[in-house]
Amino acid sequence: MATSPDRIRIGIVSISDRASSGVYEDKGLPALQDWLTAALLNPIEFQPRLIPDERERIAATLRELVDEAGCDLVLTTGGTGPAPRDVTPEATLDVADREMPGFGEQMRQISLHFVPTAILSRQVAVIRGKALIINLPGQPKAIAETLSGHEKASGIFAAVPYCIDLIGGPYLETREEVCKAFRPKSALKNKTP
């Protein structure tokens, strides 16, 4: 008998001085929510946050989403470039138990296929407790490209479900036409029905 997919709680954080103060409409949160809703079969409870580029505020928000709201996955968008106010990577590292450098490396590799300025990106990914936190680019098009990948480079989300398995989180199931999750064959055999 098939069981329904695990419920997952996902924190989505858009980091922008101007969007958080109402200068322009935030496009990061809708882009994240739309992509995740299309990619995952799991019922999702989103925990959205729109905050300014302030290191302490970003770190406090990430701690709150993991430690208090119980998010299994937190995706941020914005604040990862070289500008003085771009402090998302530093704030993310401030809350980390462990760093996951492969995510940042792959995001830059994917983006280099589209723009030469990808080398200016400083995205990081970390584990805090039983949650995975990943910094994504700021533009909706770049968010989708990074998560999905393209014919020459795998998107980073393919590795997210197995990473969450390994740190003790819920079992994520993806829609293969959007993003095919990778799991070793032994991990697939060990999934309880």
C-alpha cells in the first residue's frame, strides 16, 4: 500500500534592503515558492520571510526558522555578491554546524553557463541541526536555473533530498519532469513504504 509523501516545512527568505522597505516588489519569495511547489510531491508548509541585508538579522532569521519554526530546508535568495551590503554568506556561516561546499561550487558552475559574472557569487550551504540551509542567487531566472540545472550541468536540488535523508529529515519526493532526485540504490531500498 502506497503512503502519502511526508509533510515538509520549508523556510524561504528573500534578503533585500529595497524590497523589504517597499521600494520595489519582492520577486524572490514567489519564485522560490513556485519552483518548490512544482518540484515536490510532498505537502509543503512555507515559512516566508522578507528581510533587509543585515548580518545579525539574517542570522537570527535562519536560527528562528530552524530552531523554532522547525524547518527541514531553508532557501535564501539575495545578498550573495561582492557589494558591501551583501552579507548573506557570512550570516549563514554564523549559524552553521557544518558547511556543505559542494552546493556553492555547483551553483557557480551552473551559472557560468549563462553569465560570466557567476564567479562573483559567494553562495554557501550549511547544515544546522537537522536542517539544510542554502543561499541561492537573487534573480528568479537564476533561482530556477540553479535548482533545475540544464543539459550541461545538474541542478543542485537533485542532491537536496538525499542530503536531508542523511541528516535525519523527512523523505522528499520530486516530480521527475521538474527535478529528478538522486539517491543511491541502497537508499531507495531502505525507504519504508
